[in-house]
Amino acid sequence: MPNRTDVLLVEDNPDDMALILRAFRLNGLTHPVVIARDGVEALDCLFGCDVQALPRLVVLDLKLPRLDGMGVLKAIRANPRTCLIPVLILTSSVLDDDLAACYTLGANSYLVKPIDFSRLVATVASMMDYWLTLNQNGPTRVPA
């Protein structure tokens, strides 16, 4: 992971990843983005970097190989170093059980990926404006 990152995008589907990154660009997102293609890679990015390189925001898909999104969310929330990083679930799942489980595990937001690209662009615009511009970020980790 680079010295500074604002967004860790965890997405295994290359088509969805390309669309999300395109939506970032169309919305003028200039924040550094790191991509993890599965849950294990996401945790390697988070726990293999120094504290200053931790992302301000994790955008997490649920259906991932090797370790699913809920496993990633559990690991993020269980570690004092990462437990306060905002985690947004961006998934195709509309299952009530997934929604409830994510909020129970500490997700900050749960968004269903729109099928229509123009809606995805609008969703990404709102998401990035709120979490990277309007939201006052708390500490990156639990104070000692």
C-alpha cells in the first residue's frame, strides 16, 4: 500500500471494478485509491501497512473469494488499529440477512450496486462527497 491512501476498494468482479473506478473518475475523484481483489488481499493491505498509510474509507463488496466481505469487516472491527475506519458495503445483495449482519458487525453504510450506470455514477458521487468531503473523520485508531 502506498504512503497515503484515501480509499481501499475491495472488489473481485473486474467489470464492477472497472465501472466503479470509471464512476470515481467521472465524479472527479482525485483521492488515492488502492484495489484489493479478495478479502485476504484487503487484510494484507490493511495490516501490512503503517498506520499513516491506512485508508480513510473502505468500500467493501460482500461476495469475495478466499475471505468474504463479512470476514473482512469482522477483522477490521476486531483490530484496534483499524476498528474506527469507516466501512461502506457496496454489494449486489439485497438480502435482509446480509444487511442486518453487516450493520451488526459494524458497517457504517450499506449500498446496493445500481444496475444502471448513470445511477452508479450518482451513487458514487454521493458516497464520495459525504465520506471524503462532508464527513469529519474520527481518529484512525482507538486512543491508547
